[in-house]
Amino acid sequence: MTTKKILLLLTFFTVFTINSQNKKILCEEIDKKFLTIDNWDKQLEFLKQMMSKVNDSCKIELLITSGFIYNKKEEKDSAIYYYDKAIILGKSIESNEQLANAYAKKAYTLFKTKKSKEARNFLKKTSKLLKGFPENPGWFAYYETYANMAENEGNHEQSLKYIDSTILFSKRTKDTLDLPNNYHNKGVYLLRLSRYEESAENLLLAVELKEKQKNPNQLAATYFVLGVGYIRWDQHEIGMKYLRKAISRAREEGNKYTRLLSYSQMAHCYRVLKEKEKALKAIDSAQVLAKELNDDSQLAQTYVEKGWLFIKSFKDYDRAEISFLKGYEKAKEAGIDMTIYPSVRGVIESYLYKNEYKKAKKYFKPFEEVTKRLGDLRYRQEYYKKYSEYYEKAGKSDSAMKYLKKYFIIKDSISNTKVKTQVADLEKKYDTKNKELEIVSLSKENEQQQQIAKEAKAQQNLYLLAAGFLLFLLVAGAWAFRKLRKQQKELTSTNQVKNRLFSIIAHDLRGMIIPFQRSGKILKYHIDKGNHEKTIELSQALEKNSESLSNMLDNLLNWSLEQMDGYKMNPETISVGVQLGEIISGYEQQASYKKTKIDLKFKEDLNIKFDKGAFHVIFRNLIGNALKYTEGGNIRIEFTSENDMFLCSVTDTGIGMSVDQLQNIFTLEEKKSTIGTQGEKGTGLGLNLVYRFIKMHKGTINVSSEKRIGTRFDLSFPAVKQVLNQKEGRKSISA
């Protein structure tokens, strides 16, 4: 092989390696940025934008994450779509580790869409692949899916074992992100097993850990479950506290599903607290969200809760019957036992209230079947109670007493006053200190996984060492050379701009400060001589000079902050008309001095989301510039909204600019500053700041000008929020 060919191959290999390394770094940066976003819809939009910028391996991770978010949003079809794309891409690049994760996540989603057979097939594929990757996050979805399957079969003890495995996995891999969710799930299963104190411990620990995270995952869901738990333990005030937290946090997350659940439970709580109007309002909010999400199961739950409201609070048994029957039909369509149970129970309740025993009796069979499937003591207790009430009203006292005894046996076992006190005390402890939970011993399966983990880790380190040794010399040299050249270019460019800027500032500041140094003696001289006209003239000149100096220093400070990435955006809702009015008022004296009229015109005032400091920097510079080059003329500021855009223009009848001046108007490149009509000087820094702040707000700015005619700046921002005032507004400052 010739030397030329060898060099070409080395060049190609170097470029390929550097490109791969850069894309790996980009993927890590994307992951860091993603963790700072706390809204699901915004997260999905960010991932979509990044897809085309990363390599295939990173793209698989982004696809899996997108599927995970859609799963949390209860949009299962979209979740499966993204998992399938990840699987196809994973197969094409033979990435078994990522395939295992995608298979596990898809299995979980398939089970949630009632495709248990397909889910089990994917779990088998997952199990084969995961054995080679003991720290793969797919293990979490694998265990969680089996926990859900056991739950569906009414085996909550088995569910609890699988959830313990997820906790052990997170502990072993030091996964602090998912560990709080593991405690959340454990708390849910303990709640269903009526182990209330343990449930409260795990749920409070989950909340505690999530609240410490910068961007907690599903904190709203944990608040909700904790709220439900305290309501079941007859601690309604504490329950309401967590439900309100759940609704507030769910709004931040963009999580409509948890808001729906929380409103439904809040309605129940208000009903128990005898606040029926608030209860009705809460259940109406829940129904709106259920219909919006097209969720038959939760819509059924809202009908059930409304039925109880009609029975217990309004004593309207006919409307209660209609509401319960609607709920039962929707629950059967959804096929979810947790919703079928309360709906069929409600139907029976409405008929018992109306003394229609025959109608009630035909619903006891499905009531018994769903109670057995759920396997929850609390549900069985309620089943016995309803049978006792039925037989009592039907005149069969012996049968009524038989079921009443069964009811009290269960009630005594789970309705312990001591336990209720303990769970209330746990909530108080949670507010004052951290609470640690002991982890159960490793099962045999987990011990095997640890051994596999050690072996896989050793093998992985060996491969990495060999690969690193082969690539180090070539990649390190090429990367360092490329990095140094890039830094050198950036440093040269930055120094040129800063050198020019400081030379201008040194000259102009010196020129502005000299009059201050001499002003005291001159003023004293004229005062001693009684030359009042001279003192007035001198004070006006000093005032004008101080304003120019203040503006220059203000711009310099903002510019330096922005250069050092020290300017932190703080968007807030501001009134455009009010803020522009304040800015214009600051130029009243200068406008009068220059015999120039400033008009602010608008048809309707607007509320926009904008950084207030940046807004003032932008329009203070534009209006100040217009006034600098205009004398005995007019300056007009107009704004409006169009297609959710904030549009604004600043027009003057000043001296105007040439085509050459317009070309580099927003840059700090070498150029001569134009002197104002009263000899005012500038650095060109103001318009550079205007341009930078507009770009920060995703806006645009255009300028048009003609010598001796005037100049016009047009701005647009995607920032319109609402109209404040439909009447036309006008503010003028005249000479």
C-alpha cells in the first residue's frame, strides 16, 4: 500500500473518530439539558429537535425516552410507536444493550394496553438480552411489568416482591432518579394490602427524595397517592393538603391524568367534609379532563363519585341511579376492575336506598366477582356490608347478621385507631427529618445478577482499555490540535473586538469626565460673579453629559454581563404600554431641549412575557438613538399584535443613515460613530446590545433609513399573551 493511501486512510479514520466523539459529547449535553425541563410536552419537543443532530446510538436513547414520556401521558399508541422505532434502529446497528431496554419498556406498555400475551413474549426476549447487561435500565421496566401482572391477578404479595427487586436494582446501580418511584410503587401495593403504616413510610420517603431532586419525576403522582392514603385513614385534612399539592405540581408537569385523579378524590373528600358545592365543582373539573383524555375508566369513576354526591349530599336517588349506571357501563367498556368495583357497588347502593331489592340483587353477582379479583380486604369488607344491608331490608335477619359478622371481623383487623395515629405521626415526622427505610436481603436471583455484573464489568473494562490504547495516540493528537486552533481563532476575534471597544470607551469616557472635573471651579466662578444665565446653561450641559455617561456605563455593564454569560433571563408578564410610557417619560427633558415630539401610539395595550430589564435596554437605546439624531422633528413608537406576534416600530425624522452605515449597524466591527445633532458621541455598543437581547427572546429586528429623511426600526417577537385594553392609546412628549 502506498504512503499516500495510508495517509488518506489515517485522515478518514481520524475524522470519523473525532466526529463520533463529538456526537457522544453532544448526547451527554442533551441528557443534561433534558433533565432541566420539567414539562412533558416541552421535553418531547426538545427531544424531537435533537433527533437529527445525534448518532444512531444516541438517537435510540432519545426514541426510548420519548416513548417513556408518552407512556406517562397515557398516550400508549404513541409510546409503542417510538419503542418500535428504537427497536428497528437497535437491530440495524446490533445494539443488544439498547434493544433490551426498548423490549422491556414496550412489554410494560403492551401490558397496560391489555395485550398481556404480547407483553409476555417481549419479556422473554428482554430476559435473554438483559442477562448480559446487569445494570441495564430495562431491568426496572422488567420487574415493574411483572409486578403489574401479579397485581392484575390479585396477588399483591407477589407484586410487592417484584417492586422490592426494583428497589434493590436502583440501589445497586446508584440510580437516584428512579429510586423514589420504586418507593412510590411499594407504597401503593402496601396500601392495597391494608398495611397502612408501611405504606405511609414508603410514600413519604418517595416524596422526600423527589422533593430533593432538581427536576423530580412524577412528584404529582406521589402526592396524589399519599393524599388518597390519608383519606382512607380518615385523615381528610392531611389528604386534602396532598391532593392540592398534586394538582399544583401536575399543572407544572403538564400532567392532565394526575390532575383528573386528584379532582376526583378531592370531590370525595369535600363530600365527606360536607362541602357539597365544592365537591360538585371538583367532580365537574374531573369529568372535563376525563373526556378530554378520552379515558373511559376515569370517566366512569367521575360518574360514580357524582352518584355518591347525589345520594349522600343531595338525597336525589333517581339522579344517583342514572349516574351510577352510566359509570358501570363505562367501567365495563374500560374493563378495569378498580373502576368496575365502585360503580357496581354504587348501583346496588342506589337501589337499596330506593327499596328496589330485586333490581339490587341482580348486581350482587358481578359485585362478588370483581371483589374476588381485586383481593383487597377493604373491598371484601364493603361487599359483606352491602349484602348485610340487602338482607336486612329484604327481611332476612339471619342472613343479614351472618354477613354483618364477616364485615366486623375484617373491619376490626384493618380499622385500628393506633395505626391511624401512627400514620398521622409519620406525616409530622416527614416534615421535620429524613426517614430511611431498611432494604430486604438480596434474593437468590439478585445474588446471581451481582455476580454477572462483576464479570460483565471486568470484561467491559478490558475492552475499553484495549480500545483506548489503540485510539489514544491518534485521537488525542488530532483532537488537541483541532481544539487549540478553534480556541486560538475565538480568542483572536474576541480580543480584537474588546481592544477596539476599550479604546473607544477610554477616549469617550475621558472626554465626558473632564467637564465634571472642571465644573466645580467654573460654577463657583459664575456664581461669585452673579452670572445666573451662565450657571443655568452650564448645569444643563452637565446634566446632558451625565445622562450620556449614565447610558454608556449602563450599556457597558449589560454588554459585559452578556459576554461573560452572566446575564440571566427572568421573563415576567409586563404591560407594553405602561413600560414604554415609563421609558418615554425619561426622555421628556431631552426631547423638550431638542424641540422634538415623541408619540406612543397603539390600538390595544398588550401583556407579554418578557425580561423587563432587557425590554428597557432595547427601547431605551432605540428611542435614545432616535432622539440623538433628531432635532425639531418627530419620533413615533407604535405597537400591535398579529398572529400571536408582538410587533413594534420606532420611526424618527432625523438625519438618517447611508447604505454603508446600515450594513454593520448591529456589530462592533471597525467603524466610525456618527455624531448626534448636538455633538453627542456613542460607542456603537447600544445597538449591539439591542440586537443580542432581541435574539435572546427569539425576535427579529430590521432597519431602513434614508439620508435627511429619517430611520425606522421594525421589531417582532413571538410573545403576545393577552389584550389589556381594547381602546386606542396615545402618549406624547412635545418640545
